[in-house]
Amino acid sequence: MRITRIPLAVAAVCCVLTFSAASAFGQAASDDQIVEQARKAYYNLHDEGLKEFRCEVRVDWDAASAGTKTDGAVRPEFLPPLDHTHFEAAVGAMGAPQVSLHFDGAPPNDEAAARIRTASAGVQRTLAGVLQELSSFLFGSPLPPDADYHLEAQGDRFRITFGSDEVRIVETMNKDRALEEMIVATQRSTVSVRPQFKRGEKGFLPVVIDSSVAAAGTDKVELHVEIAYQTHDGFELPQTVKVSDKQLAGGTPIQFSFSNYQVTR
């Protein structure tokens, strides 16, 4: 269960998060105008000229060791060697994020290194999944990719429906042009994503992402993510990401800290 839960959420969410959002509320505009204006409201790294970023990610391993009886938690005996490790991440407009564990100094012997990699595997999968979800917002956009959608005004909100017979997507935007909810439904699963945004100089940035996955034959998965940003070389990039996951560290928030950025334009 632990191995497949994050990819399941990401696979469904990524059907949605490869586009851009916002709208002109309170004006007599066509559906196409509303959606097109909406696409310009969100900060997009690709539109700003960024192709890829690489960075170092450090983990609060003390938090990751909480709830040692929970699947995915790090046992205390692994904390001293893990304190001398970090992850390296590569995130871009094309392909899935790549995350790998690295040792700060000389690596231990092969047996010890293998045990440390095994101990950190759950945290690494969570980091990769969160980066996948976050990059879908920062390099993509939540709006439908083409004109095949249905837009419906509901008071001070808009409801957008699109997709196919296999994947049906329903989105809700508020009067401030911020996306409030996305629901991705397939025959076997339903993914709900509830983001919160802050308005930056160049558009909305996601600062909170709550997601849940209900799939046939599995327990419901819920994830809470909080993102803080830093400006590097003119780009808004993650500084810290806090993740709360009941099946990882017993729900205790784990903080990932991002540094040593390298950007490719």
C-alpha cells in the first residue's frame, strides 16, 4: 500500500495539472474569454523562461521518526546516519521529478548504505510525489487543455467540467479567480484536490494543497502540504515544504528544506 499510494494520487491529479487558470467575473464575457483570461492568472515557471531546476533537499528526520509503528516511518536507530544525508531533486517542464538520496561525506559500506536507503525510501517517495503535484502547478496549469469543456456560472463561482469517459474532471473557481477544488473521477478512484493560493506579482502561487484519494480496494489517502517560497535568479521556487501524512510519521508534519538551486533557462 505504501509503495503505490503517492503515485496513485499523482497519476490522477496529473491528468488535470498540466494547464493554467483564472477568469473575469462580473463581466459579460464568453466562456472562451473567461477561461483564456483565467489561464493568465497563475504563476508559471515555464512562461517565465525556466526549463528545469535542480536543488538540494534536507529533511527533518526527527519528525520523520515519529510514529515508529507506522508504515513509512524512520526508526530511531537510523537517525544518526540519516542526519548526514540529503536528497537531490531535478524538476522540469518535461517528465516526472527525479529524487535521489546522497551522503554528505564518504558513503558508508555497501551494506550500511543499502539499509539507510531502505530506511529513507518512504520519505523519498513522499517527496517525489509532492514535487510531482507541485510542479504540475508551477510548470503547468489547472484549466482544461482545449475548448472541449463545459463552463457553468454558479453564483459567484464557476464550475468547469471536462475530460473523457475514462477520466472526468470537475473544477470550481471562486470570484477572486482562485481554484478552490478539483475532483478527478475514474471508474476505480476519485481524487480530490483543494489548493489555496497567494497572489504574487506575477500570479497565484499555491501555498497549501490538500488532497485525498479514494480507490477501490484500498484505504483512503489524505495529504496536507504547505509551501513557502524563495526568490532565486528571478524565479519563485520552494524554500520549505511541510507534509502531513497519517501513514508517514504518524501524521506529524515533516519539513523539507530546499537550497543550492541550479536553474536551466
